[in-house]
Amino acid sequence: MSTKIILDTRQFEITIQRLCHQLIEQHNRFTDSVIIGLQPRGIYLAQRIQNELQKILKLKNIHCGDLDITFYRDDFRKKELIPNRTNIDFIIEDKNVILVDDVLFTGRTIRAGLDAMQAFGRPKDVELLVLVDRRFSRHVPIQAKYVGITIDSIESQNVKVEWKETDGKDKITLLS
């Protein structure tokens, strides 16, 4: 198996900072905007984005939550799935929601996230932020507004996102 480093630790950090500045251009001080990370691994990116935004803007009140999509997945009866927890302790009704995941591949996870989010209210707007966009493998018409990096890969390849919170370092590799 061959591996290619897509983003090393420093590039990873710069990419998150760039995404935050793009969000600030659109959402200013986040008074009407919230961030929701998709379980299991989108939550790490969402928390990083929240922390970086609060540091840049010198704010402490940017809302960020975790959304479990297990029972909204279209493959939930086909394979063993372990539910995660949802933690959204704020109102999303009439808010601008930034839905966050680490990798956008087929779009099915995002579709499930959109369905699951409806249980918490009707947002004014929903935007998608992903760290990696694998653009050639969509099964549903989903497109991210904010993208850390776009890669062209074939279905047999895997993108591995490592987080310092769980893996000890930040890195993205393409496995062939």
C-alpha cells in the first residue's frame, strides 16, 4: 500500500486558519450563526474551527454542537453502526448553520446530517464546511461552500485524516 501526505501538521493548521477567515468574511461576529460538527470525526474539525474563531475574534460565545447521524444513515440497517451522542444546547431555528465534516466523499453522510438537523428546528441557511473534498465520487448532489483541500482520487483510494486529539498528530494522507 502506498501513502501520500496531502497535508502535514503545519499545512493542516494553515488550512484551518484560512477556513476561519473565510467564515468571518461571511458570518462576521457569529451573532446569528452556529457550528454543528457531524459525529464521529467532523466534531474535531468543528471544535477546532470554534476555538480558532474565538481566538481570532476574541469572543467566547460562538455556539458549536455535535450531531449524531447514525439513525438517519441510509445504510444503518445494513451494517453494524455504533451511535454517538448529540450535543446541541442552543437553538438553530432561524440561524445560519455551518455543518462541518472532515471528508466529503459520496455526500450520503451530509444528507443524513441535514435530515438529523431538522429535529432541532428550521435554520435560516445551511452551509457545508469540509476539510477534504473528494469531488469525483458523489452519490447525491451535495457541494461544500468552504473546502480545506480538494483532491482527485479514485474509489479504491482512502483518505485518512489524523487528529492530534485522537491520533497524536494532525495529518491527512491518501492511501492507495
